[in-house]
Amino acid sequence: MTSAPAPARDTIAVQLRGITKRFPGVVANRDIDIAVRAGTVHAIVGENGAGKSTLMKILYGMQKPDEGSIEVDGRTVSFSSPADAISAGIGMVHQHFMLADNLTVLENVVLGAEPGGFGRLDFRAARRRILEISDSYGLGVEPDRLLEELGVGDRQRVEILKVLYRGARILILDEPTAVLVPQEVDELFGNLQELKSEGITILFISHKLDEVLAVADEITVVRRGTTVATVLPADVTARRLAELMVGGELPSPETRESTVRPEVVLEVRGLTVRGEEGRPLLDDVSLTIHAGEVLGIAGVEGNGQAELVDAIMGLRPATGTVRLGDRELTELNTRHRREAGIGFIPEDRQRQGLLLEAPLWENRILGHQSQRPNVTGPWIDRAGARADTERIVREYDVRTPGIDVAASALSGGNQQKLIVGREMSGNPVLLLAAHPTRGVDVGAQAQIWDALRTARAEGLAVLLISADLDELIGLSDTIEVILRGRMVGTADPRTVTPEELGSAMTGAGEAAEPAEHGPAGGRHAAGTVAVADREDAGRHLVPGPDPVPPDSGPGADPDLDVPLPGTAGPGLTGTGTTGTGDLANDPDAGGEERP
Amino acid sequence: MKRFDLERIGLGLAAPVLALIVAALLSSIALVISGNSPLHTFNAMLDYGTQPETVVQTVNKATIYYLSGLAVAIGFRMNLFNIGVDGQYQIAAFFAAVVGGWLLLPGPLLIIVVVLVAIVVGALWAGIAAVLKVTRGVSEVISTIMLNVIGGGIVAYLLDPHRLGTIVGTQQVTTKPMPSDAYLPGIPVSGGEIYGFIVVAIACGIAYWVLLGRTRFGFDLRATGLSETAAVASGVSVRRMVIRTMLISGGVAGLVGMPLLLGSSHAFAQDFPTGYGFSGIAIALLGRNNPIGIALGALLWSFLEQSAQILDLENVPKEIVTIMQGVTVLSVVIAYELVRRFSLAQQQRRVGAELRAAAAPGTPTTGEGSPA
Amino acid sequence: MTATGLVESMTKASTAAGRRRGIRWPLWLLGISGMLVLVSIVRLITGANDITSSGTTGAALRLAVPIGLAGLGGLWSERSGVVNIGLEGQLILGTWFGAWGAYEFGPWWGVIVGIIGGALGGLVLAIATVSFGVDHIVAGVAITILGGGITRFLSALIFVDTPGGGVTQSPSLPRIGTVTLPGSGVLRDIEEKHWFVVSDVAGILGGLITQISWLTIVAVLLVPLTYLVLWRTKFGLRLRSCGEAPGAAESLGVNVYRMKYTAVILSGGFAGLGGAFLSLVATNIYREGQTNGRGYIGLAAMIFGNWMPGGLALGSGIFGYTDALQLRSGGQSVHALLLLLAIVLGLLAIWSLYRGRRMRAATSVAVAAAALIWFLTSDTVPDEFVGFAPHLTTLLVLALAAQRLRPPAADGKPYRRGEAG
């Protein structure tokens, strides 16, 4: 693998011709044509739902194309399982890690390609081989640790090692940066350059354009299931790529003016959630949200956001107080909290937000089982619930032939629109929105943003949790940064850049400190830095090469935008590239431990 | 949207019909292997099974099975597996019989008290499993099975002349018989008498339908069954639901012994039948936890048993019916699963097709992969 | 939730237990010796010599084997991600086919035919759950119903015309040979002295080496063999990966369906062997209802053993022992065990209090007090209660132990090829 001779750059490693794949009700891929040259990083970009992941599953043998052909190193191949793809030298690092928590790193890596004769698993040989690969790429993997003890970054390295262990020469990386903060992304790109120099071909799937432009040798754009263009990064701008991806006008998450009112809606004081071993997963968190205010929570996933939402909803035991308006919620159960006026868009809509096999109108009742128009007394009001479901379908543009179809029949975006509509019903005073546009198509994303903005203008208080930093910056009135269960800083969304937020989210400034002490100083890592030049705005779908700072209108409430003392400091702006090395090598930095 | 409904009903019927055909085929194979003619066997069963006396027996047994099936089904609807209906109805019938024998009350009042005792005892016995589940995390599947054996042991211990039993006739140990004015009259028809308790069974079926389909409690229960995580996020307290549902299931299970106790035996003897609880599981599966489906399942189950009585005279081992029952259950659960998947996929396809047809040009309708 | 509920409900606090990789040997030895001393004290106080007699331990071993084999069956199946509630049905098939095979072809053929019978039950479960995606518990219950039906029909067909046989039982069956290891006689002599601890050890060891069926030896060896195969071979790793993360396994080219099929069929084979043991060794006749819920008890033993072969063997031992008591002056022995229970729970209460778990301490004290009062106010325990001692023990053990367990992560979850990721 590492000793394989670097193939000439003009040989084609992978050639896809006319790939078409249909699912019930959707064509995921249609006439896909891609040629990937050996020893290059070839990016495949497209917005969520464009068909990138399906395409990669086809290339990796997890799904069979209905039409079309695949050639690897000039030979036509037909994969009926990943095993076939592996033996053809293709490896895949999945967006959601494909790892077993209760197995060791070693077991995870060697699974399916174990060393040893006569059926015996030769642990010693396996350990040696893993350390060999790990050392030669500087991955720092410990073979005998139980996987559940590892953080996100380590898990990704295990995934990459897994693929290298199998001798892959063609590497598929499916949204590898989705779980990483910007500094970790740089580290990953360093690894990719090294792999490329060893002659490995990399297929890099992403919808983040600045990353693609930075790392790729060639870029293929996928839109609505088909390839629309293949370009060289030197020939395009982020804006041009974005237009190719969307094929039309670019939506934006920006809110126009502040609607924050003086009255406090949610007041959380000293909220603490402990894990099974008594370690705090959420540590003494206090926050306040006013009517008409969107409070965004920025943080690497697994730093207590889920616990914060659960604790406010009463879904897990917590200490501290929660007040909604002038009502004390601390002692109330989830249902009573909902009745008090909290709407809830859960992180995982299929697990927490929907009854997939129940019809839409029953899903309208879910979470509002004790509220009109769904019930009268102890009885379900079918007519009322149905009529109101029709209203939601109409007002929130849920694309469905009717309200009697099962929720599972709808696309992700339409499912989410139904949830948003439902949670906006009954005049909530507070909305907890966890990743409200995750995995939905662009059209639905824009509609959900509109709905949030409208409700905010009418005085709704919103707690917004999102991994999409542009969404956070665009929608929020205030951003709090959460790290290892603690609120470590406040940022002004009008001025902060995604990179600055990223630094704050990893606690990059304190990587040099002993990590065990955590954010004891409670320093505010991010703050109002001067309006950065936003040339990199094309990173997402923000229109215009040099947009006006979005929130310069007169409506801004000055009281809320006052930065906390000591926020802007040299530690923040200086972290850029120098901090990354420390960060990646310190397993405790970056707050990637998962609960 | 009527089309979806019609299709759903059609698919709903397809599953049991398909399963019954498969079951009949497999049973025929078993019959052929054992050297008997399937056609002859089925004919004999049909002939005997449609005689008035057999029909009455079938309906009576089906009444018992129906209650048992309902008791199991209410748990199934929230993925709670009450395998302990067998123990619950026995211990309930025993204590109900004891109270019925010792309490001095006018007949109708006594009947009501006896039934209430049965409900309460059945519910309490099931409640043990519920409490163990919510406080100690013990799977109800295992605890209810263990409680079946323990309940049987306790009944055997108490049913002793020195304790709560008496000796009637020669050797038979039994509880003190209930007074004759507390006999629940049957419904006379040609061929015999149908248990008067069938009225209660039907009422239970209606109550089940109303409870699950029309009340908040029922919605919470079904939501928990469909997705526990979603139910919790919607404000359902799953612990409380487990306790309540198990109590209701046990209460209904307590009724299983009542048709027999009030309608014919009037006392709990050592030979009080066992195993109705396990039939109830099969019947709930057959009826897809639907009140009408369970009724049909109970009738089928009972019909197979009753009509098989003739087979010994035809020199066919009547135990063939246990194979028919087992195969039917297995093929039914597989058929339901296949139809469920098919109909969900079908809906997805249909929704996709309709949306594409309706979409104006330029409206984005792509989705990645299967949306589910 | 579906079948996973069974698993999830038992695993509220799983991660902590997962890291505690096995208790060390010295701790085990300490525990065992402490328990021996306690039992010996109880024996001396109550005079219930049968609680450690060689007769009791011999019977306990005989009764632990079918439970343990069912448990191993459960282990294989659940390590691959399929909950096998149909163990009871496969055990039933094993009893019948074992008896029939032995009657027709001789005892060892009976063992093989019994295994095949159980494996067929496993195959049906695999078809229903793996290929058709039926809920594991529903399918398991259906198989148990089917198992009872098939055996009854086959008995009516085959055993009815045999001497002593009928619809519910087989004729008496040829036996499998036994072996007595050297030293048995000496141990017997020591045992009869009724010395403190020494005689108890002699009784227990004596029971384990006197007149041991060859099949028992085979069954006991299957425990370490299972460990070696599942944790030390490629096949074992692949099988376990299907129970932990089938999507990951699939992405690495493991044929998850095939692994699951293999595991579930083997699972049925283990249960079938357990059934054959019941009809051929534990008794020498097939009788309907002979299994008496041992499939479920085996499952409980596996849960108690935290999905590990060693723990499972310990659990089966406990259940086999309580089961054996009804054969050996049950009333008196169980009565003596009430005292033991009171002492053990008393100690547990002190420990819980020390760890600050008041609720648990209070429950333990309450049960201990009840057991003590029962012990003091009676001379013996009624036979009816002795009969359900194993089942009550199962309940108690699960209630006390079910919290710190770690089942395979994908146990009981539906899996379909190509839907991962």
C-alpha cells in the first residue's frame, strides 16, 4: 500500500458511466458520469440530498446501480457487496462512523480482514500491523483501547486506518469534515496530501465549498442526482460552484433586523446534568432568552448540547432551575413543560420527532396530546386534529398527497416542515430547535428559516442548536459557545466568523493547558472581533462576493450586543494554524469526548 | 385519500389469507407424510365443526380465547410482552372462586364482586412484573413466565383441604362451590348454551377499540409502541405507561377464567384448565392486535380445536391441529411483516409519483436515498 | 423498540460495567470461599446436610446442563444480534428428537438427532427474523408454539404405538454411559463426617465427579469452547460484530445475513442438545412439558452472566442447584436456604448502605427480614414452593443483578442489508 508505486497522474483510477439508481418514489442518481484520475483528490460536491451519498454507496458495493457501469483501473467491475469493492482496492470512510463501541480498536480495524491461520485471530500480528500503519502516517492509534473511550477525531483516524489496513488505493471520504472543527479540518487535509503523495486516489465528498477548493485537484458537481459539471479549482470561484450546485438563486439564513424585546422568556440557572459516573455532562449552565430573540449555541457535537436540550425539556434529570416567563418549570415533567408553551424540534427527527408508521394527522397530535385542537378532555378529537394537520400542510408547504399517508413516506425535508409546523402550533413562547435544517433539501431549508424568522418577529424566543455555523451566525441574535458542558464564551453573530467560532468551540486557546482542568478560568474565548472580511463567505450558500455586514440595520438592540469583558483577545485571533498541531495531538483537547 | 384506505384494507386482508393458505399447505404436507388424506381430514373437520353442538362449543371456547387475546394484545400495542396471562388468569380465577364460595351475598351482587376480585388479582399479579421492569429493569418476558410457574405453585399450595380448598366427592380438591343463585345464566341456542359472559367479552372488545383509538391514553400507548423515543420526547412517561398498561392487561387476563367459573365449573378445582394464556398470545398475533381480528383469530383457533375432536374416529391423529395452529401463527407473523414492508414502500412510491406529477417545473423534488 | 426493549430495559447503566473488564481471579476465589463458609454455617445451624451433599451437587450439575446449554444457545444468537426467545421451543424440539433418535438408533444418535431438531427450530427463527424481519420476540414465541405443536403431533404419530409411550411421553430410553473419577470414594467418606467446610467441599466436589454422564462432560467443555471461538477466532469476531454494529460489519465485507443464520442455527443446536440432555440424561424419558420454562431460565442465566460464557455458567449453576433441591429433601433444604438468603441479603444491605444506595439497602433488609421470619416460624418449606424455587430465584437474581449489564449494542434490532449508513 504505502510502497505501491505512484501511478501516473493521467491514468484513470475510477470511471463511472451512466450510473442510475432509483428508490421507491425517487431517482437518487441519474446518468452519472465521472472520471477520477489516479493519485488525485477528486471532490464531489452537491447540496444535501443531491445524491452524493447514494453514488458513493454504489461505488462501494453497498447498493447496486439500476443502470450504468463502473470501471476501476480500466477494468469493468460489478460489486455486489463492499467485499468486492475492497478487493478492488476501494475503501470508504463513512460520514457516520462505522464502528462498534464495544469492540477494541484492534477488533474494529481487522474485522473482515483478520490475520492468522486456521481461523485463529492472530492478535499479535494484528497489533504489529496496526502500529506500523499508524506510525507511518502519524495517526497515533492505540490498538487495545475500547472504542467507546475514544473521541470523534480518534474515531475518524481509526476509520482511515481501517481503510489503509485493507490496502485501499482508492479512498472515499464521505463528508469527512462534517464532524470536525476548522482546525481539525486542516489536519485532515495534511493527511490527505500525504496519502496522495503515496499514490492513493481520494474521492472527497462535501458540500463545503471552501474546503473543496482548498483540497481538490478536480471537482465534479452533482445536482438533483446527476452530474452537471467537472471543473478545476483554479477555474472557479466559490460562488460559481454554489450556483452550479443549486442551479438557481442562493438562499440565505441571514435575519434582517433585531426583534428582541425586553421581557425574559427563558431563564436557566445553574443547570447541571451528570453522566452515569457522576461526571458532569452539562456543568452549571445559565442562560437567558428574551422574547423575539434567537440564542444560538455553538459547539462541537457531544459537548453538552443534547443534554442542555434534554434538561430544558425535562427529558433527563438535572439540577438547577428552569423558568419560563414567570413559571417555574424545574419540577414539571416533559408534558407539563410542553403545555407551558415550549415547542421542540428534536435533533433526530425520525427517532424523537415522528411516529414513522403513523399517518400525518396522528403525528400532528404527537407532543400535543393534551392540547386543543387534538383532544377534548380525555378523548382524541380526530376531526380537529385532521383539520389542523391540513392547515399545517398548507401553511408550511408540506409536500404530500394527503394527511393519511404514513410519515415515513415523506422526504426528510417535508417531514421536518411538518414538525416545524406542529411545534409552532398552539402559540409556543419558546422553541427549542436542535439542528432544524439538518439533512433537508435547500428548498425546505429556506422555508424553515423563513418560519423561524417570522415566529421570532412575532416574539417567539428560540434556542437554536446547530452544527452549521453559517446557520447559527445567520439566524442568531446572540451566540453562546459550549465546551465540555460549560458555557465558555459569547459571540456577536454580526461580527464573528466561522473560523473564530471554530476556535472557541475547541477551546483552542487553552490547548496548552492541562486539559483535565478544563475551562476552569471560564474565559470567554470568542467575542466581537472587528468585522472580518468575508471573502470566504462562499464557504456555504451566502450570496455575494462581499456581502454587507448583515445586521447593520437600525433595529439592533444595543443592550444585548455588548460584548462581555475580556472576550476579544490575542489568544483568539492567533490560533489559526499554529494551534492546530497541539490540538490534534492532544486527545483531550477539542472536547470531542462523547457522553 | 380513500384509495390509500382501500388499499390498506386490501393489504390487511391479504396477509391472513396468504398465511392461511400457506398453513393449509404445510399441514397438508404433514398429513400426507403421516399417511392421511388432507382433503378427507379437512372435510371431516368442516362437517363436524359446523354441527350446532360443535358451533356452541367453538363459540364458548372462543369467548375465553378472545379475552386472553385482548389481554395480550393491549401489551403488544406498546411492545410490552405479557407472556404471563396464563398465571394471571389462574391465580385470579382461584381467588375469585374462593371469594365466591365464602362470601354471602345475593347472586347478582356476588357475581360482580367475583369478577372484580378476578380483575384486581390479575392486575396485581401482572403488576409485579411491571414494577420489576420499571424499577429494576427486568424484562417482562422473563418475569411473567417465571410468575406463571410461581402463581401455579401458590395456587397448588392454597388449594388444599387444610387451607382454602375442600374435598368434594371422592378425591377432587376444589374451592368451596359458589351458591347456585350466583350462576351466570347462558344464552340458549340450538345446540346448547352459550356462556353469558360473552356479553362481557364483547364489551371488552369495544372498550379496547375505544380506549386505543379514541382516547389520549390510547394514543400515548400506541405512540410508545411505535417509537418509545418519540413518545418520551412528546411527554409520555414510559414508566407510568408500563405500569398502567400491565395492570390493564392483567385485569383483562383476570377475566379469562370467568366464563368457565361463572358459567360452568362454579368452583376452582385442581383440573381448572391451563394454557389459555399461551393461546391468547397466538390469537393476538393472528388478529394483528385488532379487536375484530382477535375475534376472528379466537374463533379460528377454537374451531380448529373443536372440529379436530372428530379426527380420532377418522383414524387421523387429532394432534395435527397443533401443527396447523403453530404453522398458522408463524406464517401469519411473517405475512404481516411482508405486507407491512410492502405497503410502506408502496406508499413511498405513490407519494413520490404523485408529487412528481403535481410538481410545477423547476420545483425541487429530489430526495437522497429512501427517505425513511 | 420492538424486541430491543427486552434488551434495553436491562441496560440502564451499561457503560460503567463495560469498562470493568472481568473481575479478577483472587476476588472470585475470595467470594467462593466466603460463600462456602456461609453455607457451611447454615448447614451446621439447620442440620440440612443435603444443601451441600454430593447427591445435591450431582443433581444440580445434571439440571444446570440443560439450562446452561439453552443459555449458550442464547449467547450465540444474541452475540450475533438476534434475540432468541424461541429457545424454549428449540429445547422442546431437542427433547423430542433426542428421545426419538435414542429410541430408534441408540443414545448417541439421540444426541445428534436432538441437536438437529433444535437447529431446525433455529433455522425457522433465522428465516423469520433475518430474512423476513419479523420482530424477534414475536417470532420466538411463534416458534415455541410451533415446537409444542410439532412434538405433540409426532408423538401421536410415533410414540403412541410404542411400549409405555403415548401422546405425551416416549417409551423409556436407553442411557448414555457415566464415568466416576478417582477419589470419589474418599470424598464420600469425608462428606459423611459432616465437618465444618471440609465436608461441604468434599460433598460438592464428590457430586461433580461421581457418575458423571459423558454428555455432561461434553456440555461443560462447550463453555470454554464457546469463549475461544467467539473471542479468539476470526469467525467469532465477525459474529460478534454483527451483534454490535451490523452496518460496520457489512461495510467491511462481512456477510451479516450468513453470520446471523449460522449463529441462530447453532443457537438452536445448543438448545436442541440441552433438550436431548433433558430427555436422555436428566431423565430417561421424553415427557410433554418436561422443559418447564428452562429455555427462558437459560436466557435469564445468560443475562445474569452479562452475555459472557463464564457468567452464564455460574448463573446456570445457581438455577440448576435450586432446581435440584426438589429432588433432595427439598422442603428442609430450601428452608435452610432461607437463612442463607437472609444472611446474604443482610450483607448486601450493609454493602449498599456503605455505597450510599439507601433504596437498595432498604429493599434488601426488607426481603432479608421476611426470609428470616419465615425461617424462624416454620420447620420446612411446602413442596409446592420448592417446585418454583428456580423460577423465584431467577426473578430475584434478575431483579438484583439486571442493572449493570452490557448486551450487544444491536441486539434485537432489525437489520436489513444495504440500509446501514
